[in-house]
Amino acid sequence: MKLKDSQLTKDELIQAYRMVKEARMLDERLWQLNRIGKSTFNISGQGAEVGQVAMALAFEHDKDYFLPYYRDMAAVMVWGMSAKDILMGSLGKADDPSSHGRQMPNHYGDRAHNIVPFSSTVTTQYPVATGVALAMQIDGSKAIALTATGEGSTAEGDFHEALNFAGVQKLPMVFVIENNGYAISTPNAEEFGVKDLSVRATGYGIFGKQVNGRDFAETYLAFKEAADNARNGNGSTLIEMLVDRLTAHSSDDDQRVYRTPDDIAEMKENDCVMLMEKQLLSEKVLSEAELASIKKELEAKINQATEEAEEMPNPASDQLMTHIYEEE
Amino acid sequence: MSEKSYLEALNLAITEEMRHDEGVMIFGEDVGGVKGGVFGVTKGLAEEFGDKRVFNSPLGESEIAGLAVGLGVMGHHAIAEFQFADYILPAVNQIMSEATKMRYKSAGDWISPIVMRTPYGGGVRGGFYHSQSTEKIFAGQPGLRIVTPSTVYDAKGLLKSAIRSEDPVLFYEHKKLYRSIKDDIPDDDYTVPLDKANILKQGDDVTVIAYGVMLQFALKAAEELKDEFSVEVVDLRSLYPIDKETVLEAVRKTGKVLLITEDTKEGSVMNNVSAIIAEEVLFDLDAPIKILAGPDSPSMPYAKDLEDAFLVNQADVTKSIRELAEF
């Protein structure tokens, strides 16, 4: 679809692109910090940024809750986290809003922006999100919840248990599966026996849809409809969002070991950020010069955020034994 | 004061707290509606508080735990019931990875103020999967509180404290005590601390530390032996973290200690207590630490003689106290 089919204004589309580009460039910075030994880990959402921004833009970030997973950098930035916030997480700084330096990098959370942190055991956020949504339903708050996970997680029991409960209670929420083709090195064909994971929604009595996460407008419209349904009391939606994983699983992996050069090359030729830039040009939303200027501006922003984050204090070692139990 | 059973005391605690705080809600398998739980602990709650605050959950323990965590994140105080302590196993990931770590992993930005109630313990011909003591799986996990009431008074007061706590509390209820013990308890509001062991009987010759049905055996043995020996009886109450101060003081006082659990010994809560005593007050002891526990059988069998053979009994407890006193 064309970008303009999203019904967003030109300014909104430009803003969306800036977030996509910032997430890409910030992740590239995180890899640099990892490779020079300043952070010990990175796990990327490169190849999912367009889908994530389109998804997140369909929500009201001042009241809706997000329970993300570790590749959701672009989405959490739309929800309100800054480049500096994310950099502080990767560098294990005391003011890292996700965990104050306690969890590994990319385990996003932010009390100030309604982003609930998760664990690395994967899919646990799905049942937790049903509790968040049930509270919203009981409180009559008109807020809704979004929770995300990778397609590998669809094999977990928590995936089934949460969707089942969402169906029973008609919860005001949206579940997304970001399918990037691989659970570390295990391809889709060895993960599940269906071509379209969203068909599973039928088995739970909720709405289901598969979207191409490289297509901004298609993704945005699908999430808008799902969010509207949740907000209007029509219940939950399961969306399978097809994306790419342009990088290895994490900074400790090398996908060239288990993916063919052709596979990787083809994916890079269809890089979602590049495709969006082509659309911005062809639909005359932005010119080449404007794209270049945005890039330059973001470079400066990320450099500054990196400097600021690096200067922030580490958590003091006496913080180790704090926040274990309720303090008197 | 009115006479209540252990089960009635639990029901009262929930009822009073739900009246007191609109954010308290309770759910689990068969908890709602007219049934009110397979043991009847939640009977009458759905009628009084409606099916939004008291409801049946689908049969999925991980969802039950995760749901509670999510409600807690939003400021509700959820009471989740696991129908049997044996059925808690599918929820271990949610309990250990989410509930227990929510506060710590966000340095206090988010909390998980939930109570997870579950009936444990054998001697009811419940076979493998309705008899086990599963507390050892969780005991030793900082961030989590594990408590169990062993008296009618504590059943009400401890559950009220658990519901008011901002910490995740795993609340073990001994199913054999539900209807087998009754006592006069205050009609009005009172609480019992979550982190304190309780000295139920003062004594000078032997200290017995126990919980659940085993504590009842200890009290009875102390009574039987009262003309010969003076026995100090300690209700452990908090299975994690252990109230070291009370435990060590009670052990120092007599120099002889009997620890009792109906769980199998290796890795049990009482092995933890034993390690603390050995590490801290070894030279105050006048006899080796004695532990009475279940045998290394994978679970508690159904057949009457096999179940009896598994369980520590009254005679074992009385005999062990006498042996220690005479050591």
C-alpha cells in the first residue's frame, strides 16, 4: 500500500519515518558499543522498525500499556522512551528506566511511559498483559494493552493460556507476533505447522490478522482496527506481523552459520527502512535532500545521547540489596 | 471471639479484606460461583462481591499467576488460588521470573503485590498429586515470601497480612487442617506478621520447630510429655525467608532441637533451618540436630499403609523429643 493510504497526514508520516530511522541508527550505535566492548550484549529489531512504528502509532501512549519483547526498540521509542534511555540500558546505568542497570540490554520497561518490563524466558508477558487488560476492563478506564513477542514464543504454553483467557473475558487488548522467520537458528518450518499464525485466533474466539510489517500503511491500518475493537469493547485481536531479522539473533550469534548468503542478501535488498524511504520519495513526502538532512540531524542526536549516557553514573554496588521486598 | 475452623478463618480473612479494599479480587479454578472452591474456602464470596471480583479462571495455572502479576502492576491486589500445591508447577515460570522479580528488576518502579494461595500436605488419601508439599521448590528465592498458617488464629491474621502486603506471597494452607482444627478467634480485625516465627509454648529441655500438621503433633507431644520434660514449640510460619532471630534464640535456649516437616528431607525447608542453626549456634548445641521428615519416595502413595508409612506420625514426634531430652 501507499504510505498515504494510512490516512496519516504528511507531517505524521515524516514523524513516523524519523522514528523508524532513529531506531535503525540507534541500533547500529548499540552494535558499535558492543563491538568496542562498552556494552556486553545487543539484541536487535533491525528489519522490524517500520512495522513496529506503524503498530505503536495506532495506540494512545498516555494511557495505553505496552508489554514488549526485546526486539521492540522502535515501538518503545514511539511509546515515549528516548535514545538516551535505551543507551543507558545498554551501558547498565543507574538511571536506565527499564531496570536501573539490573536487566540485560534491550529488556525495555518504563514506568513513566506505561511500558511494563519482561523477562528473558519469553512469552511470560502474554499472561501478565491479560492482567493489565483485565484491570483496565474492571476499572472502566477505556485504556487498552498491547503485548508483543516473537514467533518462537508461539510454541510456549503461556501463549495459549493468555489467548484463551483473552477470548473468555473479551479483554481490551492486542497481541502481536513479530515473525522474523527464525527463533535464533530454528526456521519457521521447524517451529509450527501453519503458514499463517493469525489463524490461531479463531481457536480462541478472538480476531486474527496477518500483516506485512514491511508495509507501513497496511500495518498501521490493521493495528488501528484492532485497537478500535479493543477500545470499543469488542475484544482482543492476534496479529501476526511479518518482518525480517537483518542481524544475527544477538551480538553473541552469527546468522551466516545457518542462513544462506542468498537468503541474507535478498532480505537486505528488501530492507524495510530502505523501502519506506523509496515510498517517501515516490509519494513526494520527502526529497533526497530532506532525507539526508534528517539522517544528519539524527546522527548528531544519537552522538549527543551516547555522550550523555556514557557520562551517567553506574549503579552503586550498595544498590544490590535494595528493592527486594517492600521497604518499611 | 467466636469458634471458627481453619477454613472458616481463611474465608473470613478474604471477606474482611475484600470489604476493606475494593482493589482486592480473587480467582482460580472453581473459586467463583456457588461452588466457592473445591474445599469451599471461597464459598459465598461471589455472592457478596460479584463475579467481577470473584471468578473462575480457566484451567491454566501459568495464566492464573500471570494474570495476578498483571493486575498487581495496575494496582489491584489479586489473590490467585492454585487448586492444589501439586498443580502449581505449570506456574513456576510466572512465579519465579515475573512475580518474584518484578520489584527487583525495575528497582521498585513496578511491584507485584499478589497472594498465591494453595492447599498442600498429605494424610488425606490424596495420592501423588493431591498430597505433596511443594514449598521447597520456591524456598530460597529472594523477593518471594512463603508463609503457612498452622493455627486457626494465624489462618485469619496471616492471610490478612499477605493480602495487605506489597510483596508476592505464596500462601500454603494445610488441607488436613481445613476442618480438623477449630479455635476461638477475635471477631474483629487483626494481623499476624509475615516474617516472624511464633513461639507457641515456652520450654527448657528441647526445642521443636515445625509447621502444618507436624506442628499439631509437636504441641500434642509437648502436652503428653509435660510431667517429664519441658518442650519449647516454635511455629516456623515463614518458610522463606526464615526468621533467623526467633529460631536461633529458641535453639540457644534449650541446646537441643527437633525440626519436623512432612516433606521429603533433602532440600526441604527444615534442611535450610538446620543449616542456619549449624552455621550460627553449633557450640550452643548439646545434641546433634534431629530432623523428622518424609522418606525419599517420589511422592505420597494412595494405599492406606503406604501413606501411613510415608508420613511422620504422632508417635515418631513424641519418641524423638524424648530421645533428644534424654541425650
